[in-house]
Amino acid sequence: MCDDCLIILKLGGSVITKKDATEPTLNHKNLDRISKEISESSYDKLVIVHGAGSFGHPFAQKYGIGNEITSTSELARKKLGFSLIQNSVKNLNSKVCEYLRIHGVFSVSIQPSSFVLTKNKRIYSANIDLINKYLDSGFVPVIYGDVVLDEDQSIKMAVLSGDQIIKYLAEHLNPERVILGSDVDGIYTKDPKKYPDAELVKLVSSRAQAESMIELMSSKETVDVTGGMEGKLRELLELADLGVESEIINANKVNLIKEAINGDEIIGTLIKRRL
């Protein structure tokens, strides 16, 4: 591992929460184990980004955050939803940071809605100077999927996914590696939770291959307003174009987060520069 190298680690909402729950529900067992694995791993600088899971997705869908606003009453309802979601995901982030501190990781919470604006649901401006200062001071910034104000006046507010945050941070912080902890081993030829004959794709390195994978993906049965695995792959492909390699691993498996941070060879999907 090189000196002063940065790793960006994404913890999926499906891993640290009970994502299909009808109300915010933390997966205490997973979060405790993963926090311990992070504390036992070797890294120089680390940024953690986590998803919202059941603390965000059901609310965002219920209130239609990011959809076009057509009336004053609808705007008021979306403002209520925005406030509820912001508070809910902030509570989740507080728990994530708490577990990390318990295991000796000097975590510090950074709220996206306090420094990010989007335009048509894509990051338009974000000041990451503070993130760099925390990293230089030896802290582990913990950022998360959130709701933010949007410059598009027809929607005014948007859901900001952890995957989009990862892409933006990687573009501006130049990490050595990006690791995504999901609830499956990586990208499959079809949904492995529904089809026993699904095959793991260990390497994605060409546009044609990637587009083929995207067409095969279907995550519409889960409540995920950020695009599921398809959304992840699209963000990571753009990183690959910039020369930043990423890997998707199964964070539900014991010690895989630790081994991935340490740079060990593990089961997963590697996404690298397209040929």
C-alpha cells in the first residue's frame, strides 16, 4: 500500500439496515461486525460512504422526492418528506459513527445536504475542502445518502445516492481504490436471489460488456429510488473511464470488508478501465 493513499468504502443500505422493512430498522449485528473489521484493517486514509436503506428509500418513494412539483400543496408535502428523510438518514449516520467509535475508528459525520447542491438530480456543486482537512487530521469522514436541494425549479429537491457521492469524491480525491460492500458477491448474469444458475461476473472492462450487464439487471421489485445495482454500475463505469478501479463485494460475509481494505484477493466483481 502506498503512503498517503486513500480508500473509499461504500456500505450498502441493504447491509447495515433491514432494507425491506416498512420502518427504519438497523442491522445491529452487521454494523457491529463491519465496524470491527474496519478497525482491524490497514489503511492510510479512509472515507466511508453509506446508503440509506430503510431509513431513506421508503420515505423518498412515499413523498416522491425528485419528482416534478405541480402544485403548492404538493410542494408543501414534499417539504415535509424532505425534513423527515433528512432527519431519518442523519439518525442512521449517527449510529454508524457510534459503532465505528466503539471499535476505535475516529469517525466524523459529514452531512451531504449541508454542502451539496444538485441540478436535475446530479451533483452541481460541492465543497469538499472540509473532507480533505479531516483526512489530513487523521479522521475517517463518514458521508451518506441524503436528500438535497436541487437547482431545477420543477423539482426543487432530490435524492442523492451514496453511489453518486462515491463517484464525485473519487473524481476529486483521487483514491487508490473504491470498494462497494453490497449484499451479493458482485454483478451477476441475472438476479442471484431469484435464479440459482446466475453466474458471477468477476471482471467488467468493456463498454459492450457493461451495457449487456445493465440490460440484464432488474431490481424493480425492491424499493430503491437510487437505481439498485444498475445505478451502481453506471457510476462505477464513469470512474473506470477516469482510471479509478472499483470492486463490488459481499459485505454480509465475515472478514471480506477487512480483506478488501487490506488489498487481499477476494471474491467479487472488479470494474476497471474500459478497453
